[in-house]
Amino acid sequence: MTAARPAARPRLTRDQLLGRLVAARVDPRPHPLLVVGIRAYYRDTLGVPGRNDRGMYDDAIALVGPGFFKTFNGNTDPSRFRKGAGTGAGKGMACLKAGLYRAHQFGKHKGQYQALVQTGGPVTVYRDGAPDYLDTGYFGINIHRGGVTTTSSEGCQTIPPDQWPEFIDDAQRVARAVHGARWTTAVVPYLLLEEPAK
């Protein structure tokens, strides 16, 4: 599957995002650095109109910190479908359930490069099945660099490769500023929101 080229960066302002946090009943004040994903942000302008597609950078991801706000194109879905059952080798493909997760810390994605990895706590995913089903645990649902021809996700949250260096550099810089020497061990909360239906 070929990953669609992302649209222009999300035109989301800090005030608009804070309004969405209020609507989701999430207080940003306890989180000096917060990563926010918005699933299906480009639902009607990329892919099939009215549908949240897989394998596309049709979502938005924002970094929010004291005096800092920046948006990026992103992907919050797996790259493909794979139906399954249970939690073993035959399990279905994972898709992160919307919600607030205190589960990510700076570390190496698959031992290769700096990313936000799921080492700080469990997450809940929907798994492809008949019907889809929920599963909670440590699944390596990282926030990492996607690919050019694929979003490179089996449930991870990914950012296009041309925007990734800026995202991870900014995230590390803000983390150092707000957490000091413990920035590498501090949990970076991730909030996944769903774009409201129109």
C-alpha cells in the first residue's frame, strides 16, 4: 500500500486544541509536555471522504508545552488490516483506542533511533476481528518515524519521515526544559482524540 502524501500541516491553533482538551475533560496543566493525536483530522480531504483510512497520513499530531505549540501530519492507525482472535500469535492487528495514556518515554524504537516508546505503562487497543475486540497491555505502541511508501505502523503512531526530525528534536528540547536531568525517564503523556463526526 502506498502512503498518501500528507496534506499541508494541520491548521490547528493552540487555543483550538486547548478547547478540544476541555471538551475531552483533560487538564493540560499537570502535563508540562503533552503529545496529542487527532484521528481522522483529514477524513474528508484525504482518502475516501467520510472514512478514516488506514495507511495514510490523514491524522494530526501536536506537541504542547509551556510557551510551545507545533503541529505535524501523522498517522494514528495501523497500515493494514489483519483479522484475528485472542492475544496470542493469531491476534488481530492493533489500533490504539482514543484516550489519555501515561505510557511513553524517550527510548530507541526497535533499538534503532530515538523515539517515544511504550515503556511507562499499558495502553488499550482495538484488535481486528469478527467483531473487533479490546486488548490492554504492553504492545510496543510507539510514537515513531513512518515511511515514504508506508506509514510503517502495526498500531504505532507515526509521523512522515520529512517531519520526524523536527518532531523528535522539539520533543526532546521541551522535555529537557520542563523535566531537567530526568527528561529521559519522565513519562510523556499521549492523548488520542477522535475527530468528531460531521
